[in-house]
Amino acid sequence: MLATEVDSLAKSLVQARAELARETQRRERADTKSEELQQELGHARRRAQTAERELGRLSAGIKGTEHATQAYQHELTTRLENAQQVNEQLRQEVQRKERQRRALEENLKEVMANLRNAAQEAQSSGVTTRTALLEEETLVPPPRSDSGW
């Protein structure tokens, strides 16, 4: 019986050692895997920090661009309003000039009609024409033959 017990104990010891070796291997694999995962986690954290910094930089750039865009838009809006005011002033000036032109055109028509009427009246009343008066006024006496010696 003792030999059977020794065999049984030896067998149990071999099984326990085999189990211990398997557990040791599993533990080593788990430790290796744990180290790999910790390194990957460290890399992921560094990438996340880099991404956060980049995101902050881009966000600040976007805000700056947005501010510049709003300022430019305000400037363009102001310029557009000014241009519209100038256009309105020019439109009013054109209207005023057109009214003046029409009034002058009407005055010219009246003056021309008055001149025609005056010319007709002058011809019908027998008044000497202006040309005849001018001819009389411009008559020059004949030159003297006396030279004064």
C-alpha cells in the first residue's frame, strides 16, 4: 500500500507541477499581455493628448477665422449701405436734373414761340427790320482825298 500511495502521491505531485507550470505560463502570458496593453494605453493617451492640443489649436483658429469673417462681413455690409445711400442720392440728383432739363426745354419752347410771334408782328407792322438798321449804322463815310499836306 505504501507503494501505491507513493505512486499516487508522485502522480499527484507531477499533476500539481504540470498544473503549476501551466499556471505559470498563463501568468507570464497574462503579464506580457498586460504590459503590451499598458504600452498601448500609454500610446493611446499620448495620441489623445496630441489630438486634444490639435483640437484646441484648430478651435482657436476657427474662432479667429470666424471673428475675422464677421468683421469683414460687417465692413462689407457698411460699404453696401454707403453705396446704396450714394446710389439713392445720385438717383435723386438725376431726377432733379431731369426736372430742370424739362423746365429749360419748356422755357426754350416759350422763348422760341415768343421770338416767332415777335418776328411775325414786326413784319406785319411795317417796322424796319433789324438788318436795315444795322446797315444804316455801319455806313462808313467815304475817305477824303486830302492827305493833310
